[in-house]
Amino acid sequence: MSNNIKEQEELQKQLRKAALRKNWKLFSQSKLGMIGLYIVAFFLFLALLQPFLFITGIWNPAIYDPVVGYDQIKAELLVIECPKEYPTEKYESYSDCPGPGEVNIKKLYMAPDLQVGEYYDTFIQPAPPSKTHLLGTDSLGRDVFSQIMEGSQVAFVLGLLSATLGVGISTILGTIAAFFGGRVDAYLMRQSDLILMLPSLPLLFIISAFAELKVWHLAVVLGVLGGLGGAVITIKSQALQVKVKPYVDSARITGGSKWQILFQHILPNVAPLALLFMVFSVTGAIASESVLSFLGLLNIDMSWGIMIYLSQTDGFIFSGLDFWWLILPAGLAVTFLAGGFYLVGRGLDEVFNPRLRKR
Amino acid sequence: MAEYIIRRTLQMIVVFFIFLVSSYLLFNAIPGNAFQNLLLNPDLPPDAYEKVLKTYGLDKPIMERVQLYVVNFFKGDFGYSYKYYPKTPIELIAERLPRTLMLFAIVNIVAFYTGFLVGKVLAWRRGSKSETWITVTSVFSYTVFYPWFALMMLWFFGYKMGWFPIGKFLYPEKWYDAPWDSDVIFVLMIKFTVIISVLQFMAYLLTRGIESLTQRRNIRFGSLIAIFIGSYLFWNTGDALTKKPYAADIAYHMILPVIVVTIVAFAGTALLTRTTMVEVIKEDYILTARAKGLSQKRIRDRHAARTALLPVVTSFIFTIVTIIDGSVLTETIFSWPGMGQLLLQSVLEEDIPVAMATFSFVGIFALIAHLVADISYSYLDPRIRIKSQG
């Protein structure tokens, strides 16, 4: 008898492996899904690389720490005097003077001994990209590349935590609503109406006004709001389709209890859609975090949104692309990671929904 | 059906009541209140703060205030704004709402139309190189970090190129000696836009029955030209002629926000249309249409795209619900004085009557739209039946 069970388990394991292999094959056929997977893997690599660099001592935390690090980058600037009228031979307009590697003598009231033509030793912040700082430093002398890594840690923790929580809640509530129907269903649907009625961004403002939001607080808030809101309705409609399948009826006839049917027959068949939903809601969670940090409402030390917020409050975002390393990396990182998760979701969609496949 | 609607309406009233009470409590849970800056003003007598609190009834216990607010709300009395004192929340909403609706109605219509076209083409060219590139671009614009993107566009077109104004609703210096309020001009613009769109839509509907493709196209093109001539005549005669420069000023300020939001918004529709189209193309009747020897374009536009339209339209209904909510960021970045900014400011400044009024406005809007969406589902798709649920 026990031998039989063992054999059965062995068989099940093999079946599961085969299914996994088949799904992977289907997923890898989708070109965009693979691109998304590479993007997500790249950011995951960045997120894991930073602690590794600190532990092995390749990066000195005093210099490379994303929040309190500081690096002195020395520079010699030629002291010049800006002409009174433009255009001259060297400068086309007012904004071209002083050029790169030069400093206007009028700015040097702190060092009155210097004359035009001499060199002025100073520390420049923000410093452009160099060998020691791959993406330069920000206006406080902190390494931008290290900040990007820290930001991707925040994004992964927040995105995955809130998506798991949200999808967990909405899957359970959605299947319950579909399975029991009647009053339970009505209650759950009106509850999600209530959540959907509240404007999301102002609501988060209010919450951030009376609670200092850390990353995981925000993850819980976003997860619960997302899980109680519209996701329940979508999952419910899927569960309704599963509920009328013949195998649910046969399970009921053979005497399965309500909870057994719910958890063993309906839930597993809703799970693929829930997984898909989770991948897509990671995109939303990353975007929400960035928006809130961008508006300066979160109590966290560093994230991509805060990097953009700082570049905006320091006035670099309207300086064009002269300080591109302060503007582009953070914005593109948010965009690419969110896009990467979206593409993975699309690849999974093709695995779970046979009607979307090519043939 | 009637029974269902009645029951839903009763439930909606209960939900709305809970919504009203809980959001009032939520606003009062925020530490501080709208008048605390009076305490910092050394010129005011020390009891001014208490007096003001008493005037606005903020010294009463919280439960009493909730009761008062809810009772007054259902009587139709929303109180006065704390920040813009003599104005009531209704006046403020009436002033701000048209601006938001105008901006986002244009955006949504343009985005829906282009998104649907792009999605249609995407699904049809499945597997080709152009599909990959268009998909990558639409995914980029779908997931782009919106405030960042908007600021970059504002920098490029507003500052670097100088083509468009940097935010705001109008140039104040142009309006110093204007004989009209900006709202008068704006209402005229809204009326004009609505009439034009209705006319165009009518022309589209009337020509739908015409079977010949060239004839249909010619008539539609003719109607478009007629509308252009009509609007030219309208803006160059009588009263409208003097209003034209002011209307042009507002329109000029609208261009950049419309473009930016459209770029971000069209991708969602395009990707959704693509998914539904890909599913539809697998259906048997598409194969039948091919076997009949119909042209590719005809199969795409008449057979596949029509069926694929249903989920896209329903998602469009839900997009309309989120207009005001979604306008918060756009209006903050472009300093567009609409509902989103009103909502945000009132929340941040704890102007509770205005915040409550805007919140309940959004809430009622969302509730009714959900009901309409649920009912229209059952009309549009006979497979979905409203039975005992809900």
C-alpha cells in the first residue's frame, strides 16, 4: 500500500516537472516575454549586487553608501571673466559662459586672491560619470549608480510584497464571492465598490499625513487597497466560469465539503489568472511608490522616485540634458522595470490562455 | 431586471452613506486643521483662533460634527469652503469641473481612437518585425513613469523648443483688459467642441449604411470640410470674433497636456485591443470570411475589429470613472486649474467641506458608472446574465 502511494507521488512529481517544462517552452517562445524576463533579471542582479559589493569591501560604504556616502571629486577650474556683451568669439550667448572647466571670477568672492588665468581647486558636485562613479554623483556627492541599486531593492520588495498580498486577498475573496453567491457576494462587491469610490492618490496623501509611511507600510496599504478593490471583481468573474464546470459538480456529488471544493477545485483553477494579475499589479505598485516619493510624501531614505524628486527640487530637471545622469537613470529604471514586469505578464498570458498562442 | 436595479440602488445608498461617514472621519483624523496658521500670526489677538474655530463649528465634538454634516449633506447644504470663504464647494466644483472634463474628454477620445487603430494593426501583423517594435513602444509609453515623462516633455517642448507655454491655463497678461471672464470663453469653447463632435458623429452614423466604400469616404470627407467651413465662419462673425483671441490663448495652453496625456493613455487601449483581436482572429467566422474571399482589410475592420470592440468599450467606461482621480498628477504638473488640483489642494490644506464635496462627487460618479457598466454588460453580451447575484 505504502509502495503504491510512493509510486503515485513519484508519478505526480514527474507530471508536474513535465508540465513545468512545457510551460517554460511556451513562455520562451514569446520573444517579448523573454525580453521582459531579462530586464527583470537585470534589475534583480543590480539589487543583489550592491550588498555583495559592500560586504566584500570592493565599495567603501563611506563613499558609496546611497544615503550618507560622500566622495570628494577634485577639479581644477580655470578662472575667467565673463564678457559683458554677447556674442563674442568664444561664447555664443549668456548661458555658454562659463564653459566646461571654467569658473566665473565673480562667483569666487570666497577666494579673493585669485586672478583671471589662474587655476582654482574645488570639489565639484554633481560630478559627471567617471571610472569610480559609473553614473556620476548627485548634488550631495552620493553615487548615483549605488542609488539606482538601492532603488531597485526598494522596488522589488515593495512590488512583490504588495502584489502578493493584494492577489492573495482578492483571490480568496473573489472565489468566495463566486462560490457562495447571494449575500456574501453582495457584501463583497459593495465593499470593492467602496474602495473603488475613493480616489486613490488623495487617499494615499491622507494616509501619509497621519502615518509615517515606510516601504513595507506602503506595500501593505497598496496591497490591501488593490486586493479589496477591482481585482476581486475580475477574479470573481473568472471563478464563476470555473464554478459551473462539470468537475465541480462531480466533486459535490461525491460528497466533497464546501471548503474542500473551494480550495481544492476552484482555487487552483483560478490561480493562473491570479498569478497573471500579480505580475501586472507589480507594475502598478512600482509606479505608485515612485509617484508618492516623487511628491515627497514617503518616509524612506532612497528610491527611484526620491531620486527624481531630488533632481526636480534641486532644479536639474529643467537644466536639460547637461546633468543627464541625475534625470535619465532613475526615470528609465522605473519605466524599464515596470515594463519588464508587464512583458513577463504578457508572456505568461500566452502560456495560460491557449487562444492567444500563435498556433 | 427592474428588481435588480432597485436592489442595487438601495445597496448603493448604504454604500454611499458608509463612504460619507468614513471619509469625513478620515479627514478629521489628519492632525491639525485648516486654521492653524492663524496661531503663527503675531498681529492677531490671541483668541482669534478659537473664535474662527467656533465660527466654523470646528470646536464641537467629532461625532456631533459627523451627524451634522451627513444631515446637511442630504439636505443639499455642503457648507462653505475654509480657504475661499464666501464660495461654496458647489461653486468651486462648477468652476473647475468643465476644465478637467474638456481636457480629458479630448484626450480620451483621441487616445481611444488611435489606440484602437494601433491595436487592430498590431494584432493583424502578428509575428512581423513592425509588430515587435510598435509593441515595445506602446509598452514603453504604457509603463513610463508619468510625472518624469511629463516633466521631460515640458522641458523639451516648453523650455528648449519654446513651442508651447510651460503649464498654466492662460497668459494672465493677455487678460488684463479682457471684457469677459475666462469661464465665459471656456464655456463657449466647450459648447463649440460638443456641437462639432456631435455633428461629426451624426455624419458618421448616417453614412454607415452606405455600402460603396468610395462613396462613403467621399461623403464623410465632404461633411468634414463642411464642418471646417462652418466653424471658420462661426469664429469670424459677430460676438465670437472678439472672443477669438482669448479662446485661442486657452486652446494654445491645452495643446501640450493633451499631447502628453494622449501618448501615455493610448497605449493601454492599443494593448487591450491587440489581446482581444488576437483571440477573435482564431474564431471560425474569420476563417469563413477568408474562404469567401473577402479582402484582408474588410475582414480586419468589419469582422474582427467589431467583435474585439466590446471589452475595449467596457474598459473605456471604467477609464471615464477614473478621469478626476487620474487628473490629479497631470493637473499638478501642468498647473492646470481643474478638479484634480482642487481635490489635491483641499486634501493638503484640510479644507474639509471642499474635500468632502469633491470626494462624494467622485464617489457618486463611480457608483453610477459601475451600475451602468454592470447593466450594459448584460445587454451587450447575452452570455452574462444578472441573476441572483448582488
